[in-house]
Amino acid sequence: MSKILATSKEFNDYIENGVSVIDFFATWCGPCKMLAPVFDEASSEMSEAKFAKVDIDQNLEIATEFNVTTVPTMIIFKDGKKVDSMVGFMPKEKIIEKVKQYL
Amino acid sequence: MIVGENMRYDIAIIGSGPAGLSAAINAKIRNKNIILFGNDNLSNKIVKAPSIDNYLGFSEISGEELKDKFKKHLEDMEISITNKKINNVYSMGDYFAIMSGDEMFESTTLIIATGVEYLKPLKGEEEYLGKGVGYCATCDAPLYRGKKVAIIGYNEESEEEANFLSEIASKTYFIPMYKKGLTRSEHLDEKIEVISDRPIEIKGENLANKVLFRDSEIDIDGVFVIKDSASAKALVPGIETDGPHIVVDLNMQTSIKGCFAAGDCVGKPYSYIKSAGQGQIAAINAVSYLDKLRLQNR
């Protein structure tokens, strides 16, 4: 299971350095549930990037700050800056391919 | 053989037109455990064809007659059709999760043969997808609490989505795109404002913020577009497409491993016999993919 970032501070500290991939999800969203194991697998295959999650119901302000209007949305950060995003479910290979562009 | 929701099929085929049926027959001949999703009429397109002149072996056959011959072929081979609408397919890595409402089916490979029924997207619809434009109001509604939203509805079911949103949003506009919707439905919540004008564009900056009509516009924070047949992109998230078509190679392999596509959904010409041929190619390659997997796992 990927780590869930519970507070804004935890989130900011997490994305500050290196490449990180954040899955903005909700517990009630079907596609989010399907993405969870795929996201975990991508995470275990990529040691060069960090993978974590934000529950939008717990941290709506982070979701709003980064213009998340659909769940799931995965946002790629590099050294604290948003560099790309993927909206909706994605197969593992596509996630890895996209993240690799920023390593 | 185990029957039920807990089994994993070798090949799941979506669509009961010539491509899907031909895929099913060829997979069955090779003894694969298959599930075929479609409807009892097989294909509305075929049934409506008055006369088909280029299907090898049958000169001047009507669509209805060709359908009956297809049905007979299925019966002879003991292939049944599972009459369920598939909403989404997720590529989970070593299998596909096929969702129909609350039900889930699993298969190792997938053949998409859904045909083309292309509703041209509105200007701005695809550009702002995920940036204020969504296809599932019930999914994303909590993100629009206290905000202004519009539903562009192509079917009656979209009224339900509008009602659901109006409980959460501060203002809900309903824009019907189907005939019946033009007279305000009594099911629609009183708070919803119906706009009976054709939208021409969804506009915005970073996020969508306007729906434009010929002579007017409305300010919104989100737009939901509710249609019957989802595009291939919405059906199988992550799949590579070119306009309305799924991108495939000569083996009918799509951009997702284990996933094949055949028939009208992969491109022109839109022809029955071409579709049947491609269905066969897709099935044969799905079978060889399964065989390779079995060798790997040995």
C-alpha cells in the first residue's frame, strides 16, 4: 500500500525533492479502487520515483490548489513543482512511461 | 468448468457485430474459455441493412437474413451472448477488469469490437477533460460542492445525474441534447435550470469556466457530458486512439498488451466482411498471447 499523505505539511515535505507521483483519490470512487493496486505495482517497479496518495475528502485544499476536478488524478511533481498529470485510470505501463520522462 | 463471477475467462469479447462474432467463433474453435458481451439483435447496423452485396458467398442477402445466419452459426457452436452493457475496462496488469454496473468480470485477454458510433465531441470538451469537464457526475460531484455546474445530457439517464448534482452544487444547469429532453421532464429537480439551446463550445483558461451557445453563455465551474456510447478512450482508459478509432497493428494488437481490437472501431472501410476477417486475426493473436503466457508461467 502506498503511503497516504495526511496533512499539507506532510504533502509539501514529500514532494519537495526528487520526482514524486501523487494519486489524488476518494474512498467512494470506483476507478480509484481499480487504480490502487496498479499504482502500488508501478511504485514497486520504480525506485527512482516516490509514490504516495492524497485522500481528497481529507485534504480538499490540496486537491483544489492543484486543480484536481476528477478522481483519480495522478500528478507528477519534480522538486516541488507540478510537471505533468494523468486524469483517470491508467495501465501500469503508461504510468511508468510518463514518469520516466521526468527522471 | 467454473461458472460465475469468480472465474477468469481466457478471452472477453465486447461487441456482437461481425468482428466480435468471428472472434468468438475462432476462439471457441481453439478451445478457449470465452465470454461474449453484446445483444440478442447482434448488431443494429446489420439488422437495418436492406441488402448486402459484398459478403462472400451470399449475393443479395438482407441484413436480417445475414443476422439469422450468424445466429445459427453461434448456436451450432454453442456460443452464448451475455447481454450486458460494459461501462469500463481496466487493464490491471495480468488481467482485465470488465465493469458492467456493479458487476465485474475478469479475463486474461480482451477483444474490443464495439463498432463506431461517433458523436463528435463539443469544441473544448476533450481539451478540458479532467480540467472541469467530466463524464461521471456521481463520481466527481463532491469536488463541486457549492459550485456552479452544467450537465450536457444526450439521454434520459442524464436527468438522474443532474438531480444528484443539484443536491451538492449551488447552481445546476441542464442542457438536453435529445428530443424528449426539450420538454422539461417532471423528474427533474425544481432547482435545476433547463437550457434548451445547443451548446457550441466549452471555454476556459486553466480550467473550464464557460459554456457558449449561439447568442449567450453561462459561467460554470464544471461541465458533465453524459452520453450513451462512451468513446474507446473512455471505455478502456489509457488506450491509444486516432480520432474515433483505436490504434492497432496488423495483428490487431492495441497499445495495451493482451488487448486486441477489430472491426469498425479500428477504422475504415466499415465493412462486414472486413470486420469478420479482423475478428479472426484478433482471436488468433489473443490465443497465441495466451499460449506464450502459459509457457512463461510454466
